[in-house]
Amino acid sequence: MELAIRFLESCNLIMQHVSHRNAVVPAIAMTTEKRSSRVQLSVDLDLPGRQIGELRFRWSDNRCPLGFYASPVIKIGNSNYPTVMMIAGIHGDEFEGPAALMQLSSMLADKEVGGRVIIFPAINAQAMEATSRVSPLDGENLNRAFPGDPDGGPTAMLAHFLESSLIPKCDAVIDLHSGGKASVFEPCVLATRTQSTELFERNLDLARAFGLDYIWVLGSYNDDRSLNSAAARCGVPMIAAELGGGGGVDPAIVERTVSGLMRFLAHSGALKGNHGFASESGSTLVEISSAEQNLHSPARGLFQRKFSSGQFVARNQTAGWLHFIDEPDRGSIEIVFKQAGLALAHTNRGMVERGDMLALIASPVES
């Protein structure tokens, strides 16, 4: 009997301890949410003129145990309004955007900037050094990391800093991408369809000003962990761009990008005068509304592509053939398009794995 009583008393003490621990969890969680960013800028965005510096974050690993990692930042302008942020290098194997921003920064004189322009030519600098889509520091994809975490890994910290500290300061944002090593895109501008009709229209206005033939509307199929979605949550007008790809730097695309960036700045009010970069019109709106529109490889093999990005394709049209090089006696598979539409992108790989993207197909948006 005495043993039974002691056992019950022990159980009661354990339950009291558990109850006490549970009672303090909400307070801890609330404290965590209020923690500030560990990321810092070495430039003062409020000072006039041109400044060149770094975005720094501490991350202790074997390569850099007690120092910091950095990404370059260029700030141009003499006032705080309007503030425009230009970003490239979120993925480290996409080079047209970084090249265009470096060329643009050398073209802009402080006297031409009517507001404040913040340029990150390689926001994910460690990924670019490694020519890698994801960060070599933690293996994470920055454009799938928003809203981020101030106490997370390098990618989460960077995403949190952008969404919580920089985007809210801006009147317009642009994010430059390409297909990287893995794919090739028809040059297009991306505009997010937001819950606010007014914000969506402002996104479309920026996209039209950039001046490419196609505007890819990001609707319900868009990933809400992207920079586009971060800007939407902040209520800030924003566009992205897909600019070729293949792992190199296409000179014609870079020149078109620089011209588009100048039109973007002029439209945003960040340039004094229009400098001949008036907004263009006539872009076609397209959208991917379902995964079924796209093509993915059904098996491992050699993909013989029969189409190109920028081409309109028909349903049941041959997209290519999948050959089984390591099984020569196995019959090749014909791959056909499931739906008609614009081929926004195609794979840049010869040998593909099961599940690899072969084509992104977008449908025209009905007005």
C-alpha cells in the first residue's frame, strides 16, 4: 500500500512539471517571434549618394567559424522616395540578371536617380560562387524560404531580412531570374495576382513597363514561399523576370534586360526624366493554373526535344522522345503535350530523371 501511495505521488509531481512546462511555451514562442534579424547592412540607406557595401550574416561553420558571410549591395540616390530594390542571384546558376544589374549600376549617375535605388547583383553570393541553385551553406533554395526565420539557417535568415526589413521600405521591387543550368525560359515578366485588385494592377503596370512579349501571371499555382509572395504579403508592387538560361550569359537578353530595367526605374519614378525609356505595351498575359499543363519525365533516359521555348504547341503534339541508352533493346517513348499553350520553358538537360521538368506550358489569360 505504501509503495502504491509513493507511486501516485511521483506521478502527480511529474504531471505538475509537465503542466508547468506547457504553461510557459506560449511565452517563449511570442518572444521568438519578436526577435530582430541577425543580418546587417554595412551601408546606410538613408545617406545620400552612391555607396557600395555588403549584406552580412554570421554563420559558424568549418570554413568561417567566427566571421561572417556577405553579399554585395549598391545603393544609389539622394532621397528616400521612391525607393526601388533590384535583386538578382537568388539562384546561383542564373547569370543574365547579375550581369544586367552590374551593367546598369555603372550606367546610373546619382544625378539621374530621383529617389533611392538598392541593388543586390548577387543576393545569394555563396550560391553564385558555387554555381549552384541552392546555397552551399545549408542546401536550401532561397526562393522557397520566405517568410524565413531570424534564428534559422543562412537561407532562412536572409529571407526573413528581405521580407521583414527591406521590402517594406520599398515602393517597387524587381527580382531577376533565368532557367539556370537546368532549363531555358522564353524571356518573360512575372506578375503576382494578389487578393488586392489594386496591387495586382500595379504589378501588371510594372510588368508592362519592363517591355517583354509575355507576362506570366502568378495565380493560385504560384508557390507562396517565393519573393513574389513576400512582396504581396507586404503590399509592395513587385515583378520578377525569367531571362533565358542554360548556365551562361546571353548578350542579347542582357541588353534587353538593361533596357527593361531602365523602363522599370522610369515608370517607378526613380529616374529624373524618362531618358527615352517610355513604357511599352502589347504584352500577352499567360498563366500556369495546374500542374497538369506541364510535362515531366516518366523515367530516366535521354530526352530528344522537338520544341523550343517561346513556341505555341498543340495538345497531343510530339514534345520529344525518351530513349533508354542503357537498354538499347527497349523501345523509345514518345512524349506528347497534354494541353495546348505557350512553351514558357524547356529542360536544358539531355539525360533526365523520373520527375524532371521537360516543359512548362502556359495558357493565355482571358481578359
